[in-house]
Amino acid sequence: MPRFTPALAALDASPLTRTLGDRLRGLCRTMNVPPVPYVAPARIDAPALLLSGALDPVTPPRRAREAARYMAKAQLLTAPNVGHGVSQLGCAPRLLRAFLDRPDAKVDGACLNEIPAPTFQLGSAGPQP
């Protein structure tokens, strides 16, 4: 919560996140959680592969870009037609394998553009005709 500034709250004011963001501050006060001073994130020197879905309303690509600022060897890949949960779709498992096999090599994420847009769903039963 010390990093959840009013500016960040405004950035995250989407229909899916606004209510939670509004309630977190009050929840901390109610539970008597003391404020914690801000501590800058430590720099990560290990290779990291960050996969983002351009349609993700909760963890959009801008969050990966922000996190990558603290990672010396970050590779950011964005799937344009995907929401949350890129790693199991299309070629993403192959990209993950390539990264794990050779973490210092550049991963070519062009195939992420081939993942089709999600179909319309009315509920958790899957795509509807």
C-alpha cells in the first residue's frame, strides 16, 4: 500500500480494479495495519521474461514495463489479442521453453501476434455460438 499513491490509483481506475483499490486503504485502517515507509525495489540482475496481454485490464503491459525498469536483463513480450494468462496460449509455452533453455538469448515473440482474439463468452462454460 505505500506504493499505491493517488496517481497509481487513478491509473488503475478501471471497472475491474477501482472497487478493490478504493477498499484497500480503508481495509488497512480497519485492521490497524501500520503504514510502511516506501523502499525502492532492489535491482534484479537475473534474466527475466515478462509476458503481457495487451487486453489485460488488471495487469496491463505498462505494469511489465514498470517492473522491467528494475530488471537488468528483462525481455518484454506482449500478445496483442490476449488478456490475462498469456503463458499457456499459442506459441507462449514454446517461448517460455526457449527462454528457460537459454535465458540470456533474445526471445523472438513475433508468433504472439498469431494468437487470435478471444471468442465471446457468457460464462465459465466456454465460448458460446
